[in-house]
Amino acid sequence: MSAWIHQLTSPSKKDDAIVHLQADAFLVSHDKDKMQAGMETLDGIIDTVSAVHDLGPLIGLLKSQGVLVLLGIPNKPLEIPASLLLSSRKVVGGSAIGGIAETQEMIDFAANNKITADVEIIPMEYVNTAMERLAKGDVKFRFVIDIANTLKAT
């Protein structure tokens, strides 16, 4: 598997992008000069942000015929500037989850290529707090609910 990985991040998460996630390069999303320098350089972007955010800068980073895949589900609709898509045949798509076969294929691919995920495991009792943290953007990676320990026999 070969890919050049750019991590788009906030200033507070820059060190994780470089060290922990082993990104080949990074862009701090709030650095207008660096974002401008990165315009039309990426073939694809996987956007996992669950908060409302401006898609214009992300679409601008895509090359002609580039694809932006949305995986996060904000609590309000996102605006997509059509002019940025039409001028260079860029595509915005998304998926909440694949079917069983697609999910298994993704898990097999990740296992075969030693790709893992960084998650924060939480108990069921923490779900409301986790939702509040999601709304504030106070999440480093993804939450995973510890179902096995939640469903203990009584």
C-alpha cells in the first residue's frame, strides 16, 4: 500500500499529527498562508469532523477531479459551495457506514496492512458526557462504547 498522508489539523493537535499518527506532512487548518500554498495539491480528503465546519478550504485543496469524503455527521447541515465543485469537476460524497461485506473488506484491509485506530473507550454511563464533548469539539480521536463491560450479568 502506498499513499502520501497529509494530516489537516488544528494547532493544538499538530504534534500528534507528526509523531503519533506518522503523517508525511501536515497542514494547520487555521494557517491561511499554508492552506493557500496547499491549494489544488490533494487527490482526496477523508473528512471525519463531526462539527459544523467550512468545506470551502477543503474543496480548494483538491486537485481537479479530486474527491472529498465526509464521514462525520454534524448536528446542522453543511454548506457546499457549488462553484468550487463545478469549475474543476470535484466531488463531495459521504458514508455513515457500509454494508456487512464492505465493512468486512475494510477490516481485512486494515488488518493486512497493520492499520489501527486511535480511540477513547468509554463506559455506557459516559455517553451523555461524550455527546457534550463532541458538540464542543473536545475529542482527540473517536469514542468507542465498551459494550462488553456494560452488558455484565446481574
